[in-house]
Amino acid sequence: MSAPFPHRHLLGIEPLTAEHIVSVLDTAEAMREVLGRPIKKVPTLRGRSVVNLFYEASTRTRSSFEMAERVLSADSLSIATATSSVQKGETLLDTAKNLEAMNPDMIIMRHGSSGAPHFLARHCRAAIVNAGDGFHEHPTQALLDALTLRQKKGRLEGLKVAIVGDVLHSRVARSNALLLTKVGAKPVLCGPPPLLPVGVEQYAPATTRLDEAIEGADAIMMLRLQRERMSGAFLPSTREYHELYGLTVERVKKAKPDVVILHPGPMNRGVEIASEVADGPYSVILDQVTNGVAVRMAVLYLLLGGSGGEA
Amino acid sequence: MTPPRGFRERLCLMDAARLDRTLSRMAAEICERHPDTARLLLVGVHTRGVPLAQRLAARLPVRPVVGSLDITLYRDDLTTIAPHPLTRGTAIPVAIDGRVVIVVDDVLFTGRTVRAALDELVDFGRPARIELAVLCDRGHRELPIRADYVGETVSTARDEIVEVRLSDEDGEDSVWLLEPAPVPAVTPPPPPPVERRPAAKAVPARKAAKPAAQRARVAARRKPAPRRKR
Amino acid sequence: MSERLLLRGGRVIDPARGVDGAFDVMIEHGRVAELGPKLPPRGAAVRDVTGCLVAPGFIDIHVHLREPGREDKETIATGTRAAARGGFTAVCAMPNTTPVNDSAAVTRFVMDRAREARSVRVYPIGAITKGSLGEELAEYADMQKEGAVAVSDDGRPVGSALVFRRALEYAKGLGLVVIDHCEDPTLSHGCCMNEGPVATRLGLRGAPAVSESVIVERDIALAELTGGAVHIAHLSTAAAVDAVRRGKARGVRVTAEATPHHLLLTDELVREREYDTSTKMNPPLRNERDRLAVLAGLKDGTIDCIATDHAPHTVDDKRVEYDQAAFGIVGLETAVPLMIDRVVNAGHLKLGQLVERMSTAPARVLGLPGGRLAPGDVADVTVVDLKRRARVDPEAFASKSRNTPFGGLELVGWPRLTLVGGRVVFDATESAAG
């Protein structure tokens, strides 16, 4: 029997070992089977309560978590706050205390400030799952990407994975680079110099040349380019960005023939990715959606299945 | 295979030959009740129910479909055990509606595993009938559940363990009765226990120990196997 | 209170006069009467300070007392008590209050409050520009008349080089030093820690070291141009230390200070403490290379003095998301033990050098009284028990605020007695008993 999952929270990929990551992926694989059943519901987390606390709009991630909660029969409550409430009204601490009074078993949090889930973990008894914090981490996204890759390639070890785009502002890039390195894959980070953060090499080798990143890649992960980056003097124009870093059919040819293309969505067609590529045979975006639910089920199960991790 | 921590072998309930004979007998009983074995669905409960289901299926005239159940997601004690990654998973390869499903497990004890298996099965559809086949019924039921096919009925103490070892998983075919090992002595190894000592501390929560006083009589009186057919 | 006090058995260090030895100090009518070995008490109250450092009063030229405006964070009364408890006999109050101290009225208010507090001396610093908005010069002479000792827009830099040039010129005429908070806000906008691998890992916006040094370079160039005196506040980067060193070598009237936290901590702490907001200050904690450069600058005299940048904040301003938390930590009550235990006892600085950096130099930089312990001098005296070992206990702070990353740290060398004009404003033995 495999070892118990020793974590109380999922705040990031950073604290996980390769073994823990594989545990989550294996469990997610078992959860995928549940999603294929006629009755997509198991009683596993009956009576356990989960709060989805979303400070940033995110239909995709939130609905994925909600689906996972329902399939596992957890009672869930979603709170969406358009903006950080610090300016107008309640502080995060007060929100935390209010939630605490409801005694939830788990809080899933998306927040614009890096480290906000750590803050919550300090002030709540509930298990905390980071559903994306600032530019820090988005662990469940990295786990679902890894699951998708493992399904497509049969392994993660040794895979060359190009992570391309706005690495500076991307929690997805950070979590993915950490995860892939831990499990023995070879991520390469790529983007225009203003969008590669200082010390990016701590994650993985980095390059500013797209062709170099894609050369012989088993997978390409395209990051979303936020249009507001144009105003921060990061880039002159989306047109020039596409010219230099957009993924086109021509460029994909430099990768391995069976290359897989991932995108955390939502996509900017014609900016980071050409439509022909997005709709092409390499795209695994739909697998990513199913795997998203399965991975989140696995995380819920592993964090809530017992009496809350380590006693 | 070594017994779990805190336990030691007390009695061999079945050796390989006996296990083989028992399975053949059970297969015969199944065949007697359901002559059209091709229509059956055998579902093994992880871990040892799965190879047992396969062995039973192999002994039937027409091999039925074999599935597997990982009942972890249906357990009623998840809040008290540490969560383990799911690595086995459930696989029901055919639609179960209208079929006769035989759930196969190694040991029938409290009945809770079977309860979970039944709950899980009905989430896959509406079978015509569900039956239960177990290699060993050791008593101590906590739910109103009985088996339709029983390899052996064994009288056990509550804190003992019936351990089924199968070559697929464990490298040998046998069934053992394990008893709590005495607290390890400091100096000379204790003589074979005439009188039982209090149970060792490390008893898995899964098959929790009751106080020693509550234990049943020691003898492992095996009922003669009901041999209806030869 | 006795008119005569004899400090007996301490180690007296007065860098201004090259004194370092076992002397008794007799204080009479608020002044140092006599220094010498084994002085007879002659009816004076005797304090045995064996094993203690006896030094001219420590002066912290960079303190935020928050009054007027944010009395929930600190008041002049609590801030000066914290200073006394921390071994300081005088503090300079930064003008970024509400309203900003950009007029004689506010300066007078601060002076009045300080007198009422009857604790350590308070020297107000006036604003460089009205409202510290960086546009029009404030009225320096008016503020000086009321007691202002320097000008600064601390908390923000003077963005316009022209305005800064005028400030230097105008202040020069009045003999005032211009203290600048060196930061290019276009480079540091929205940042909450140091730019580098740690900020990248934590996903926090980092301000590059250059955002400090470009303004330091500019300020030194303008001081050179105008002949005015510039003092660089809370210097934190290797490049800025280098700029000051070069400026001094050219004879530019530039001085600089460093805080204990920039001497002792790095941005790694933000990661270690998992976004603990008591690691958030401006300038931010830098990397190890910067830290060592600041330490080296302190050793070789490039950095003239230690200042705490005491920045009290309420729990509410700190117990929030990291990027939303207020900048700054309190420093008055931890500076002395930190400097003794982690800098002097760690071998980076001699005790005499520390006294120079905490008393003589700050007095010299801003032209303040004090910084010397000679017969006839006003008896502002700091006595530090060099042997006392204790943990930093934020709950025991006299300050209204508790925002420190040093809570729980065990340190050796704590203030024992603080005298202002011969009057005891802090006595560790009393507070221990009480």
C-alpha cells in the first residue's frame, strides 16, 4: 500500500516531493474512472464542508473545483469577491474569521496577492488549497497538466517541456516548472527578456529564443499573455509578440512529431497561439478540463479523506 | 510474507492444495446455481478479491467477465484513517444492468466492506441480482450481510486476523489465522503461549482489538466444509 | 531625585575624546561633573554599573513617532519611552505625519509634545517640500526656529532633480542637512520586496537595488554641484554604499546611515517566514551581497551612523496580505542589543566604533548637541549591560506597536540605564522589578 499523503494544506508544488506528486496523479487517475460512470457521484466526503473563496474571477478553476466537490459528495459553498475586499470593507483576516465560525473542513482560495493562502493557513483550522495566488503558485493547474502529459506520453521523466510566454506574471509557469523538475522532466522557460523574472534559472533553463525552446520538445505549454502587459512597457505590441513568440504551425514543426500543446486558458488566439495550432491535432485542452476535475478530486480526497492529514 | 506488526501465525487454515480444492468447489456451486456462466459478472474487491474472482472465473465452464472494485471512496471510516493515495481503482468493464453480479472477497468479517461494495455497485446500474462469494467467513458481523458462497467458515476471536495469501500478490497460496503477538519480552523469548497475554499495542485500526476478556474461546474449531458435491 | 549621581564601575567609552576605560562618572545638576577611577561618592546616589558600557547618549536620527495623525500607531509619549527603553537619549522625528511637518506650527507642536512627555530629546525634522509632495520648498527657516534640525521628505524621494537641487542650495544657507529617502518610484512602483530570485519564487514584485542607487548617485552629484550637505537615509545596497564611498572620496558633503535590519537580515527571511509581513519594509531587505556591503560600509566609515527607521504600525496594517501590508518595522527597542550581540560580539565592529556610530556620528551628521561625555557636558548617558541575556519580547515594548521580525530572538547586551540631562528616563532594574 502506498504511503499516506502527509500534507495538511496544498499551498504550492514547492513542498511536495516527487513521490507525493505521483500519489496525487495516481489518485486522480482513479478519480477519472468515477467521472466515467453513469452515476458520477461517490459518497466519500459526505458531510464534509468546503468553501470556495475566489477573490479573482475564474470560471474555469472554480467550476472545476465545484464539480470535484459534488462528485465526492462534499457540501460546498462558493464565495466570489470581485476585488480584494481590503479597500472596501472586510479584511482577509475578518473573512477568515467569519469562515472559521462556519467550521469548514477545507477552504479553496484564489487570490490576487501572493501568499494569501499562507495567511489563511495561519489563521484558520481548515485545510487550505491554493487555487492560484498572485504570481506565486497554482498547484492544481500544474498537477492537471502533469496528469495530461503523463496520459499522452506514458511518463513524465525525461520529457522536454517548453513553457512559453509571460513567465514573470505566471503562477502556472512557476508551479509547472517546479513540478516537472521534481519528477525528472526537463522544462525550458521561454519568453521576451522583460517577461522573464530575475533568477528564473532557479526553476529551469531559460531562453529568449522560441525556436530553441521548442526544438525537440515533447510538449509545449503556452502561457496566456495578459493584454494589460502592453501598458506596463513590457512589450510594444501584441502583433510583434506574436511575431516573436506566437506558436504557429511552422514553429510547431520544430518540436517532436507527437508534440502535445497545453494552454491553461483562456487563450488569446492570434497572440500567443495561432488558431490553427489551438484547434490542431496536438491540442489536449479538453483532456485538461477532465483531468482538472480528477486532480481536484484527488486533492480533496487526499487532504480531507483522513482526519486532516498529520494528526 | 510476514504477518502484520504485532501479530503472529497461529494456525494454517488452508494450504495451497486445500485452497485450490475450495475454489473449485465454490466454482461448482456457482455453476450449479447459474448454468449460463457467460452471463455472470464477477467483481473482485481489491486487493485479494480480484485474483480470487479471476481464479473462480477460470474454473467456470464459460469464463465470465471479471471486474474489480476499489471501495475506498465508499468507506464509512474515512474520517478516522489517514488518506492513502488511490492506486488500484475500480473497473467494471460491462454494463451491469440486468446481470447477475457476484461480488468476490477473501474474508467476510464485519460486513462493512461488502456494504461499501454494494453501494458502489449500484452506482453502476441496476443488476438483476447481487450475490456474495467469500473464501473465508470468520464471523463477527456488524451488518446484516451473509455470503452465498463460502469457502470455509472459521470461528475466530475478534482480535485475530484471517490472512489470505495468494501467489499473485504474496508469493504463496495459503490462509492463516493470526493472533496478537505477546508483548516482546526483554530477555529470553517467551515460551509458546499456553495462556494468552494481553494484546500487543500495535493493532491496526482496521481490525481493531477488543479487550482480551471479550475474546472468544481459543480453539479454532473449523466446521467441516460443507461438501455438497464432489 | 538626587541632584548628584555616581555611576560606578562601568566601562566608559567616549570616542569623541578617545576615552575607553574603567571610570566612574559623577553627574551633578544634569551635567557630567567628573570622570575618573574610583571617585568618592560625596553624598551622591551611587549606581553600580559594573560590567556595563557607559557611553554618551545614543541618538537615533531616523524615527517615525506618528504624532500628529496616527496616534493609534505611536505617540510622541510612547515613542520617546520606547527610545529611552532602547537606550537612546535623543531621536529625530521624521515629518511624514498627518499633517506633514512642513510648517513651524507642526514643528512647535512636536516640540511641545516632546517636552510634555519628559522622556528623551526629540529633534523634529522638517519636510523638504510642502506636504512632502516634491513640488514647492517648505519654510525651512521657520521650522528651524522652532527646533527643526534637518529636512527630509522621508517615506518618499524628491522626484524632481531640480527641486532637490534647490532644497540643497536653500538648506545650505541655513546650515541644514537634507536627508533623502533614495528610491526611484518608477522602478519600484508596486513592489513589496527586493528584486531577486526570492521575490521571483514568492511571486512578489521586487524593487531592484538600482532603484535606490540611481537616486543616491543623483543626490551626490547634486550635493557636489551645490556644495550642500546630503544625508542618505537607510542605505541598503552595495551600489549605494559604493556611490557614497566614491562621493566622500571626492570630498562631497555626503553622509549615510544604515539600519540594524539591513545589517542583519536578507530577503531570504521573507521566504523563511512565509510572507510574514514583519519582513516588509522600505527599502526592502536585500540580498546577502548587499548586506555584507552595508556591513563593510559601516566598518570603514562610509556609513556614518546607525539609525533604526523605527516605523510603528498597528496590527491591522500588518495582518493582511503581504503586498497590501504597511512598510516598516519598529526598531528603537531592539537596535542596541542587536548591534551589540550580532555586530560587536560577532566581531564586525569594536564596541568603541559602535558608540561612535550610535552617538558621536549621529550628533556630528546633523550638528546636534551630545555625542560626547566630557566634564561640563549635558549628562545624556546610555548605560548598557553587556552581559544581560534576554529574548526580544514585543509584548513588553513601550512602543504602541509590535511589528518586529526579531520577536523571540535571544540577545546579549541590553540597555540598563538611560539618562537625559542627568535624569533617569529608563532604568532596567526598576522595570524588571515592576
